Amino acid sequence: MVVRLFCILFFISNLVKSQDYPILSLDTNGTKLVIFTEPQAQKIDSMLSELSVCNEYKKLIDLQNKESIIFTTSDSLCSSMISNKDSVIFKKDNIIASKDSIIETKKDKIENLNSQIENYEKIVGLSDKEISNKNEEIKIKNKEIIKWKFRAIGSWLVTGGILVLIIL
């Protein structure tokens, strides 16, 4: 901005020095023209080229300012994203640890249930053996009962035969 103001003041001071020129006039088509001397035109041309260089520098400075803001903003954004990712990773690690402990607890429960199943299978096996043993005992007792029945029937028959013989 200061450079522009300086260039404009410099331009005006040069114009004031030469009273004859610049001249404002109209051409045959009615278009307004400004007529300069050759040194004035060269000065204006050099000032315009300096002004364009100044504008380019200003654009570069503005661009650098914007880029530094962007870089600063992106750096802070990246660091906040990293810290957010770190907190998410920490939370996920805690969740994984709790899930692992739940898995271990479930594994322990499964092992306990498997041992209970084995114990019940042993009990069922022992119960089957006891039942077969009891069935064998029942068969033996039934045979003894049948023997005793035959003995009783035989003794009744013998006693009845003796009584019949005694009575006769």
C-alpha cells in the first residue's frame, strides 16, 4: 500500500514538473487520449513495471501469510487428530482388555461346566453299574425265592402226603 502511494506521488510530481505535458485530447473517433513526452512515458512505464513487481511481491507475501496460517492450522489440526486417535486407541485398548477378561471368565466357566459334565457322566456310569448290580441281586433273590417256593411246595406236599398216610 505504501509502495503504491509512493508511486502515485512520484508520478504526480513528475507531471507537475513539465507543465506542457501530459495533454488531454480527443482523437477523430472521440476517444480520450493522454499525450506524454517520451521521458514521461518511459518513467510511467518503469513505474508501472515497478508497481507490477510490487503487486507480485504483495501477492507472494499474502500467499505466504495464508500458507503459514494454513500450515499452523493444519499442524494444530494434525496434533489434535493425533491426540484424539491416541485417546481412541487408549479406549479401545481398555475395551479389548475388558473383553479379554470376559473371555477368560467364560473359559473358566466352560472348564467348570466340562468338569461338572465329566462328574455327572461318572455318576451316571456308577449308577448304571449299581443298577446292573442291583438287577443281578434281584435275579439271585428271585432264584432263591423260587427255590424256597419249591421247597415250601415240596414240604407241603410231603407234609400233606404224611398226613394222608396217617389219616388212612
